[in-house]
Amino acid sequence: MPPGPYLPGLVRINLTYTDDTAATHENVLYALLSTIAPLSTATLTNIQTAVNGAMAANWPGIGAAIWHYTGSIVTDQQSNTGLQVTNAGYAAVAGSIAGQTPSASLSILVSEKVAQRYKGGHGRVYFPGCPGSKLADAKHWQAASVTIAQGTMTAVQAAVQGLAPPQQCQIVVLRGRRTAAPTTNLILSFLGQNLVASQRRRTRKAAHH
């Protein structure tokens, strides 16, 4: 039984990584189906394959060689009986950039732009594993790395939107995930941030589009 939240059409996508100590790191994304229907294992696998294809193509340009993308876990979040496909057996994809990461928690932040204003702020994805050699200075990533991170989220979005129903979906911002009535906002675009971010705490208010 997947943990909540539950919402018609909702799919959870966990992007998983390992660092040089074999510690696991994750990004949690949510997607909304274009056609609301229960998902089979085969359908979830189609979403997983699309996500993994986009990530495998882009991760080497973000991650240090000692970090690996270890596949996605895709879960039907429409009810507490939803199915899940795991990343078991996925052939991990190594980053391609030499050097150590400054800290396991330091990340490239990609902001998710939505039409709605919300007091909780914009959606965010924190990409871990970028090495110190890609820092422009102590507080900023080089522009090329930020562009790749932003392009990675754009590619993941395009991959799942390009599927045929019932697995066709799009990445969304989930609001009120700990409430009885969560809602979603459609993402208009992604924006990479050059200031070094931390998964433990925000280092600043991110720029808007």
C-alpha cells in the first residue's frame, strides 16, 4: 500500500541516486494523468522507461563520476491500493564529471513556474551530485551546469507528456500533500538557479521567471 497523498490521476515518481559512500538520495516528483484510470504494472513501467530515458541522457552532464543515477520508482497514488514499479535491476548511470562534490547536500536548484500564486512558494527540484569543479565561485554554479539541470527537467516533462494515454501525464506541483484535500498546479516552465542550493535548507529566495 503506497503512503498518501491520494488523488485521482496522481502518480509519484522518485528519482534515485547514490553517492561515493553508497548513500541514497532522491527527488520526489508528482505527475497528473491526462486520462484518469487505474494503472497496471505495464503502464507504470512505460512511465518509468520514459523518465529513465530522459534522466540517463542528461545525468552524465550534471553528476560527478562518483555519483550514479539509479533509476526511478513510479507509484500509482490514486488510492491506497495503487501499484508500484521499483528501480530494482536498473543499470546505474554514472556522472561524467571528474572531482568531488562540495557536500552531499549541496544541489542545483530548478524552480517550477506555475500560473498560481501560493504562499508556500514555488515548486523545486534539487539535483544532487554536481562536483566542485562546476562552481563559478563559492556561492554560484557555472551557467552551463545550471542550463543542463534545467534542460533535464524539461526533458523529463516532455518524455511523460509524449506518452499515449493511459500513461500520458505531466509533472505538476502538489500542494497540501499532508492535508485531506491536496491539489495540483500545472507547471508552465522550469528555471535553473545559479546560486548553490542545499537540500537541507534554502540559501535564498529563488528568482522568478
